[in-house]
Amino acid sequence: MNKYEALIIVKPDLSEENRKNLFQQIDEAITKHGGVISQSGLWSERKKLFFPIKKYLEGVYYLAGFSIAPLAIKDIRHTYNLNEDILRVLITKLE
């Protein structure tokens, strides 16, 4: 299992309850595919974007660190892309 870090930008106009549910879904996608989350949480609240993403000028950043098999990354990325509340996903492998 390799160590990864996921930075996820979500819509800034979500209610607090919807945001908590979305963060829980993000973590569940990792554990569902056999991953172990070492850390996860809100990284930045309503940060201005350099360019519009899906007509949004701001985003809420969520950061998750986890260990998982390399083949599961594709499935996790696909799960995140299906969610309309997620604007952008960046998953990087940690050395």
C-alpha cells in the first residue's frame, strides 16, 4: 500500500450539514476501496480560485491523507468525479 494525499475543492455554497455529509462521503470512498485514512479535514474555508471552475470563483478545500493500493486510485477518482458538489480533485503519491 502506498501513501497518498487528496486535495478536493468543493462548492462554497453548500450548507454546513451538506458539507459534513460530503466530507463523510469522501472519507467513505477511500475506506470502501480498502484504504486507511491517516488524517482528513477542512484545509481552507472559501478560498478564492485563480480561475473559475464550473462558474465558481471560490471553493472550500478538503485535505485527506491515506494509504491504499495503487489500483484503487482510479476507482476513487471516478467516484469523486460523479459527485456534482466536488469541483476538482488532486490525488498525489507521497514518497
